[in-house]
Amino acid sequence: MPRSLPSSVRPRAIAVSAPAQRRPHLLLGAALLAALAGAAQVRAEALPEAAAPQAHASFLAMSAVSPEYQRARLSTALQFATAPEEPGASATFGWLEATGEVLLMSHGPYPSAVARARSEREVESAMPIRALGELPRYLMICSWKAADGEAQPVTLAFAERDDANGRQSNTRDYASLSVPWVPTAARRAQQVFAGHDWCGEIARSGQSSAQLWQADTARR
């Protein structure tokens, strides 16, 4: 809620006798009050957003032409509003726009007292990803802590693929691909993950019914 202004910045009444002199001061005072009220409203609206967890991710890949293969790294992070006091685990799910499929992108534990639950996964594939559209448009990153063998409530946030800042480079010998995902509002992304409790399932059982991303193309 907007806070009351200190006395040093409160508008003061100005005693003048002529209406023509009073009008500019009244207009200036009204403009100042409107600006201060607007700034307070912006701060009040920004607080819940700043306190919410934020999801980030990146995909970096290098492909060789001969023999053709791709070495890639997917990095994800869930930025907490407050660092957890106990260790936990996180998982990342991705939604493919072309097929509507939800995939398990990565999962793993994280230590306590960290501001971000980070996860990294490296994959070598004989079927290189060449286009941005081959990667999930939306990511859902979940976090939970375990106590006495029981999963606790899940924290989650969403990220959207930032095609505008994706980078592709090709030479005669290799190709590289760099793609970020940036935080996005739940209202934009949560729909595509609806219909199944992906986060709750893996938090409770340690397993997921979603197919593991790139599982069938990894080189052994």
C-alpha cells in the first residue's frame, strides 16, 4: 500500500491572493501528488513479482559436420526469493510446440542455502538440433525439499524461449547454437502443462511419466 509521505515532501498550501497566481501552483501540486502516487503504486505492484521465484535456462550446442554429432549442454536455474535452509531437488519440464509433448529436460539435487537451484545436463547426440523450434518453447522448473522421506510442497516457475536473442553460426566444419529461456508469467505457460501433475509426481516418487529429453539420441 502507498505509504504516507514524510513532512519534508508533503505538498504545502500556498497563500496567494490572485486566482491567476494560485492556478499554476495548484496544477503543480496536483501533478506532484499524481506522480508520487503513481510511483508508490508501481513499487507496490512490483513487490509481489520481485518476491516470486524466477526460472532461467540456456542451451549451448556445437555440431561437427564429419562425423556428424552434437555436443550440447542444457543449464537451468530456479531463482528463489529466499534461499532454502535445507537441501532439495529440482526438475525441469519442457513443452514442444510442434507436437504438444511434455518432456523431462533435467533433474537433480541442490544444496541448502543457495539462492538458485541449478541443474546442468550434457548430451552427445547423433541427431543434432539445428533450429530453435526443435527446442521447447516453454519450460517449467520445479523445486522441492524432502523431510523424513516425504516430499514437501513444490515451488515452480516458468520460462519462455527467447528466440530474439538466440544465436546460430555455421561454418564449413561446424555449427553452433545458443538459446536462452527467460522468466515468463504463469498465465502464459501453465496451460500447456495442465492435465498432469508433473512436478508433484517426480517430487513424490522420484520418477516421471514424461519421456527424458534426448534419451533416444544420446551416444553410448
